[in-house]
Amino acid sequence: EKVCGTIYPKDGKIIWLNLRQEPDVYVNGDPICARPPNKIGEYAELGNVTRDSAKADEVEFLRVCKKRAEDNGGKLKVVDINKKESELEVKDITSLSAVIEGL
């Protein structure tokens, strides 16, 4: 059941842990992550990832995504978990850190 469902208490805080090793951004509210092409839809062990390296990668991934969308008329190419390529019209883009800080 979802955390906002009926079995979780409504009067306490929910602790949200991000265990991803790759950087995440949210495009129009949907999560997008940077992942090596050979690891899309698969478990990705990326090596010695630290909090600081993950934060730096997230900042850089956000910058790259914004630039790619800007250079492509406001659209960003993505590949989903089924390895299907598509193009998103970017109305809003933000980092996972910004989403968590806004909670």
C-alpha cells in the first residue's frame, strides 16, 4: 500500500531514503535518472559512490538536461525502463534534492 494510504500513521514524519547511485532529476514531475546505456532497466552497480559524488553528479545532470532541452526546442530525449526512446516537452525540471528539500 502507498505510504499515504490507510495503514501508515498520519501524525508522524516519514523518512525518505534515496538509495539510487545515479543522479535523478524530475521533468514535469516524473523522475528521470542518468544511467549507463547498458544498464537501463537492469541493476546498476556503479562503484564507489559517495554522498558528495552523488550530489555533484546530480548538479551536473540537471545542468546537462536543461542545456539539452534548451538546445532542442524545449524537448528532452529519454529512454524508459523498457529501452523505448521518447521525447518529453520540458515544462519544469528540478533536482531530486530540491524535491526532497521542498517536503
